Amino acid sequence: MTMLTGKAALVTGATTGIGAGIAARLAAHGARVLAHYRSRPPEEPNVLAAQADLREPEEVDRLLATATDQLGGLDIVVNNAGVQPVQPLSELTLADWRAVFAGNVDSAFLVTKAAANLMVERGTGGSIIAIGSIEGTVPAVGHAHYASAKAALLMHTKAAALEYGPHGIRVNAVSPGLIARPGIEQAWPEGVRSWTDHAPLGRLGTPDDVGDACVFLASDLARWMTGQNLVVDGGMSVRPAW
């Protein structure tokens, strides 16, 4: 379990769920990890923590400075922070739309740009990973703003990979399917049942599933991969829609 030994990693939105799972898996593979949070500190014991509002450029710069100071550098960044409200398209206001793009796309743009600048300055390359969603290619009802934001995030990943590749910086995305969380079976029993009935692997994903995909992309095993979207959905995306 030493695939990332000696590496310094920043994970945004790492308080609970997918973000906490990513931070834990990176740490388990030897990385020094700084877990970002906006309002509630993470509970993972094997990581450092820092607060910032990633919609504000000044706070992003402060977070990156904290990461380099506490970790002694920065080799890996996982842009996991995001928001996922459910609203019918017919009821969306421009403010609703902008809030979802700010939380999912603007934040990733600001962190990616700031982190890449540091990596270019150091001259040692690095790995930047965006956490997308299968809704970036197939939307769900009530998620028009979220699906659109995740689609934009996938294109941002490709564009960043193109521009930063000459500096040895790899930029990829991981797009999860439905991930288990406490209470999801009670809150959405029909959705969970439909997913497990239709997904070829027959279960929901876990934060560790997403975390291990990030470990792979951050490691030298993915040294010739950039601009790619690694779908982690138990095979749901291959299920015919007819």
C-alpha cells in the first residue's frame, strides 16, 4: 500500500462521503493529505484539514498556500467539492443555475489553475483529478443545472490536460454512479432498488470505490493517461436504454 508514498495531496470537499473516502484512500496509500472543508471539519484521523470557500479566488489562494506549507509541496489535487440540489428546470432561476455552476465548475477552475501554477513553478509535474458524475453525459430529471455543470467540468478537464500536459501535469476525471451514503435506502428506496436491479455489478458504489480510482489516476500506473474520464458506476452506463 505504498503507491503514493512521498506524495502530497489536496482533496476538496472532504468532510464526508466521496471526499472523505478519497482522502482516506490516498492516505492509506502513503500520501500526505490535506482535506479541505467549507463548514464542517473532516473526521478522518490520518489527514490534515483546512477551511476555505472555493468560490472566492482569494480563499483558494490561501488554501493552496496552506497546502504547500503543511505538506511541503503539492503533487496531487482532487477537485471533489460540489453541490447537488434537485429542482425542476421549469422552476430554476438564474441565481439557482449560477449557484450550482459556482459550486461545481468555478471552484474546480480556480483550484486547478492555482495548483497547476504551483506545479509548473516547481517543475515536477503532478496529477489533478476532477470528480464528475455519470450525469455529465446522461442527465436526470430535476438535475438540469447539476448535469450541465458536470458536463462543463469534463470539458474543463480535457482543456486543462491539453494546456498543462507539456509541463508534466496530468488532468483526468472520475465520474461515479450512485454512491451509498447513510440513510439513502430509506430516503430513496425506489431509486436504490432500481439501481441494484439494473447495474451489471448489482450494487451501489462506495466512497472507497471512487477513492481507489483516484489512487490509480494519481499514481505512476496512470503515467500516460491525461484528459480522460474514468467512469466508476458498476457498469450502469452499458445498460441499454431500450
